[in-house]
Amino acid sequence: MSRMTEYFNAFEMSPVPDGPDAVAPEPFLGIYAMPMFVKIPTNDLRASTEFWVRGLGFVDLFSVPGQIVHLRRWAFQDVLLVPAEDAEDAAPSAASTVQVFVSCVLDQLESVADACRELSPDSVTGPYDTAWRTRDIAVVTPEGAHVTFTAATPFTPDSDVGRDLASVGIFGPDDARGGAQ
């Protein structure tokens, strides 16, 4: 079994801001070799793009009409919307297997949920808290992708969550046993 104490803190390379008063970065408009991305087929590029931009807060980094829409929020949060190639790609069950988890900050959850509900009233579940110290909302997009926006909640070492994390080797940043946050 691997333990968190064998790893090291590398938060400086993450675009995710840390702390309870963290401020979300602006969308990242630089061009880079993407270390990971999600490709989602859709029957309606325009409607899907509108939902991802107006509801989820992505920007249309670039588009090739009728072929691809490259969406982005923060650095390394890239989504490619592409036309569904056949009936199987276009079926809701094809996209509904896609699950995307997007980091955000706490004060973004309500505005994203509200924007998505304005576009599609039944598209959002939450917010809800998880056992691993996040508050999340779950959104189902027009093409059926499941997108979870997840924000870190403040770390409290003497809470049930803090004790549960410590029991598997994850300690607070000021803990002498190794501060992985």
C-alpha cells in the first residue's frame, strides 16, 4: 500500500488556488501542449457550446465551424466538443458515460449552479459535501456529460474528515508527519 508520506507537496505547479479565501484565476488563454483533455460528441455544437460557456464558465478558446470547439477554463481544464459521428455517438447513453471533474473555488459553486439552472432547470444537483473535503455540484450537460464542479473546503485537522484523512496517511500542511493537503 502506498502512503501519502512517500510523496511531496507540489501545489506550486497547480493552477488551483489554495485556501478558504482563494480567488479563482481568469480563464487561461495561452496555447500549450495539453497534458489531458476530454472530447465530447454532441448533436448540436452551438447549443452545447452555449451551455458550457454561459452555464459552466468555459471560454471558446477556438472553433473550427462544424468540426470542433475547444473550450477552456483554467490552465489544463480543456474540453473539445465535436460533432457526433453516428447515431451511437449521438445517443444520450454514449455521452452519459462521460464524467468530468472540474476544480473551482467555493464562491463559484452557487453562480455556476444558478447559471446552469437558468439554461436547463433540472441540470444541477447540489451543492453537497464529500468525505474528502470538497463541496461539489453535479451538472448534466445537453449532450449528457456528467460534469462535477468541486471546491476544497477548509481543512480542520481535528474534524471527522481530518481524522479520516490522517488514518490513511494524509496530514495537514503544518503536521510534522508530512503535510500533504
